[in-house]
Amino acid sequence: MSAARRSGRFSRTSLGSTLVLLALVLIVFLYRAIGGGGQPQATPTLAVVTSATPSLDWFAVYFTQPLAAGTTTFSGGPDEALARAIDQARLSVDIAAYDFDLHSLRDALLAAHQRGVRLRMVTDSDNIDNPEVQALKDAGIPILGDRREALMHNKFVVIDGLEVWGGSMNYTVNDAYKNNNNLIRIRSDRLAQDYTTEFEEMFVADQFGPKSPANTPYPQLTVEGTPLEVYYSPEDGVAAHVVELLSNAQHSIFFLAYSFTSDAIAAAMLERAEAGVTVAGVFEETQVASNAGDEYERLRQAGLDVRLDGNPRNMHHKVIIIDEQSVITGSYNFSQSAERNNDENLLVIHNPLIASQFLGEFQRVFNQAK
């Protein structure tokens, strides 16, 4: 047999063997993909995105990284993005801060005050004596405490009547660098009107908690094609809105909950789980240990994949992601105190691109949980 014929036979034989091998690999892959062999399916990996996608220049979200480099030096956190925004303020900055001790924000506010920007702050009276708050007060910035037992628990900033910063992050070293949190920025003059109205109820009218009127100018609005819902407690009956959103879930509910004692919200999750909706979440461990009526055991005993957080500090999010399409976030814990007594805000964002960013954070915290 000639060398050429031997070569041709070898090529055909080699090709046939390769095709058989590829077919076997494909069969094994498909078998595992559908859960064959009795092996549990792996939790899907979702990309972590920590800033706005290019097509959403009106929106940005920042997630704290408690275990990342820089946390020991308290630099590079979400507070720096907010400080830069305050540095760009030309007319006004209104800040509702449950707690405040970040030097980056203190310095940005003092510099804005020196530029002639109108500054106003409302805070919880339990934290009004913090040195950083007193530095602002000493500079002549007007600051009002709530002067009551329940909490002024908001964490939001309105800049120039054009953009709102909110989310779960208190303006403190702990929350920006040690705890799990989110900080969001939305550019919308209508949303800014909503948050300014809430701010002035407290700062101008001295109406806190149950005294607050339900007078949000735009409780439902659209920003660049994205529907938003805006709620404040206790005046808006926030839990009922959350339950309604959960009751419409068709595929999945993922949550990150610092404090979760709401029977109604837990019941809505259990009802959807019984209907076949995937429900999974992470609780802050210290709150499960200390809160009477915490919902962790109730959901766990029902067979839901709920976990205790893995951060040695606090998992401070208050987030629910529904059908990978809608996000609930804000200062509002899923608790009776948030519903009935505290001053809180909650924002619902219906946008799959934004939901994907929060899903990435959920996956990261979920994988670190116990």
C-alpha cells in the first residue's frame, strides 16, 4: 500500500474516532444538563455588575464589597461616588440620613456649603450628636432631628432637584465598608419631586411617622421607558404593595433581608412557592437570633432555600427581585416597625437590565451564606 493511501485511511479513521468522541461528550453534557445521574443541579452563576450599563445613563447602582481590598483604609467605596455628585451640586442638597459619620460626605457637604449651595438635613435624633453631624451644624447647615422613639430610618439625598440617591446604605463607615449594602442613583426631576416632598414633610412641616400625609406627587412614573413605583411608610401601606407585587410573581423571587418579621410578606412568598415559583433568600444572622417573630424558620421549614448570611458584620440589604424583571429596594425592612412606626422609603424598578445587576449581588451574597 502506498504512503498516500495509508495516509488517507489514517485520516478517515481518525476523523471517525473524533466524531464518536464528540458524540459521547455531547451525550454526557446533555445528560448532566437535564439533571441525569441523580446529581443536584448547580446554582446558576450570575455576573456581578456594580455600575450602570451604558444604555442606562440615568441609573447607577453601587454595591459595597466588605471583603475587598480598600475596606481597611475606608477608600474606594460607594460613598465616593455620592461625594463626587455632591461636589457637582450647584443649587441644593437635601439629605435624609438615619446615621452619618463618613468624612467623605462631610467634606463634600462642607465644600458645597462654602460654594453657596443650599443644604438641609434631617436625621434620627439618636445620631444627631455624631461629631460629623455636629461639624455640619457648626458650619451653619440646618439640621433637624425627629425627636421621637421610632426611627427616621431614611437614607436618601436629592441634588439640585434633578437626581435622587437612595438604597439601603446608611452614610456611615460601617455601612459603606463593612456591611452588605446597595446605593442607587436615579436622574429624574419627577422622582426628585417625590423625594423632596417626603423630605419637606419632615424638615419643614415636622411631620414624622404616622403624622406624615400620603401626598407623593408621582407615586407611579416612568423614567426613560422604565416604570417606577414610589412608596413611603407608614402613610402608604407599603407591605400591601409588596404583597401585591409578590403575588404576581410567575417564575422566581430572590430576596436579601436584614430584618424580616412581616407575616404578610412571608405568606405571599409561601403562596407563590406552593404554586411552583422558585423562592430563595438570605437573612442577616444576628437579626434572626434576636428578632421575635423572625420569618427565617417559617420559610426554612416550608422547604425554601433560605440561608444565614456569611458576612461577619451585617448583611444590610432590603432587596426583593421578582421574575428577574423587577427590583424592590430602599430603606424599608420587611418588618412591623418599618411598616407602622418608622419613616421609610421603598422604590420598585421594573427593568430587566437593572434586575440583572441586583441578581449578581444576590448570587454573590447567597453563595457566601451558610
